[in-house]
Amino acid sequence: MNFKKFYTLYADTVYSFIYFKVKDRFLAEDLLQETFLAVYKNHGNLATIRSPKAWVLSIAQRKIVDKLRKEKHQPFSTDSLAEQPFTEISPMETNLFLEELLNRLDETSRQIIYGIYVEQLSYKELAEILNLPEGTVKSKAYYARAKLKRWLEADKND
Amino acid sequence: MIESEEKKLDIILQYLHNQLNNQEKLVFFNLLKTETAFRALFAAEWRLYKELQPVKRKMSAAQKEHILKEVLEQANPYSAGEKVITKFIQELLSLILPVPVMPFIKIAKELSVSD
């Protein structure tokens, strides 16, 4: 697979993954660019990569962490983004209630839920992207999923 | 018969991710038909799956194209400058050299540049 084809196939996935975490369009575009620049440097090996989606998202994840550390948005911790307001979300565009529910989860659980249900990633791929043991991903997914279902159910009953 | 909830969740997720083979699909649909608890679990998973889809963002084609261009320019920082210089030299040569020579120079240049 050549670089342009790879970009066409995964640009939206990477952009969405980054945006979901940083909630800033311009920062997301910058990070997308940096991610694909890193991909370009390795584009000779694209054909040999087993799970291209997990691979490119793990690069994006590293870029996000590096960028946030460098720019010192806040002293960075994985939970620091949980308190940030959703500045760029238009009520017309997304389900605000669901965003609010997701925001109640810790940052890692939120990314895991996003990865499973939106990007259809496996636990193994998520473990690779987030640099966590697969068992941790699985148990975090289990508890986050249970919480979300409980909250959604409570909303249905209100 | 699948006992643990974790395993049931796994098979539901695999169904949602379209990763079940034909035999696993049979097991899945059989569970859906025969087990009330599995049906409830699937309904909750399906709701979560559906509710989360609008979270996915997409870029416009123009935005995507622009970023690709930026990436390629950054990856090959001299390519844009090289193009301008090449064009300039070709125009200069076309002024200096007699017309029949130019096509040969262009062909030689194209052959020497690999993308």
C-alpha cells in the first residue's frame, strides 16, 4: 500500500481519534499532520504492518501525549483532560448527553470505549495503542461499559 | 452454552465488529433466540454502539487534501523549491538553446528524476 492510499484510508480515523481526546480542531489537525509525517518516514514498511489501524493510532496517541506535555496545556496527567470543557462541540453535531456521560469516565476508560464502539478495535489493539496490558484494557472496558449502560438506563427511566 | 457474561460480551462485540465466522454466527443467533439474559445484554450493547456512532468525526475532502499536501511538503522540503528552479532553468535554456535541442533535454531530465 502506498502512502497516499494509506492516508486516504486512515486520515478520518486518526483525526476523529485525536479530536475525541483533544477537543480542538486546530490542534487535532496539527497532530494529524505530525502523525502522518511519522507514517511517511516509515512508509516503506507499510505492507508489513499487521494491524495498520492500531499502528497508526498508536503513533497518534504518542503524538498527543508528547504535544500536550510540551505545550503544557496543564501539567499533563491522563485525567487532566477529563475536566476540560467541550469547547468546540455544536449541539447540532453530536449527542451532548452522551458526550457528558463519556466525560464522567476517566480518560483511559473513555478512550477504550471510543476504541471499542466507534473504531471497532479489539482489546489487543487498544492495549497496543494505549500501551497498557490487555487485561487492564478488558477490565476497564467492562466497568466503563457497565457505568455507561447504567447511566443510559437511568436516563431512559427519567 | 456460554456461561460467563464476559464471554457473552466478547461474542456480541465480535458480532458488532463483523468478525464472527459462520459457525460463531450460528452460536450467536441461537443465544439470541434462546436466552433472555443474552438478548437483554445484546440490546444494551446495541444501544451503546448506536449512541456512540455520532462521536466519530470526519474531515471535509478539502481539509484532508490540504493536510496531505502539507505532510508531503514537509516530508520533501526541497521538492517545491526544486520544481521552481527546474522550471526556471528550463525556461532559461529554451531562450539560449536552439529549439530542436529542448525536447531532448526535457526527456533526459525526466529520465534522470525518479519519484
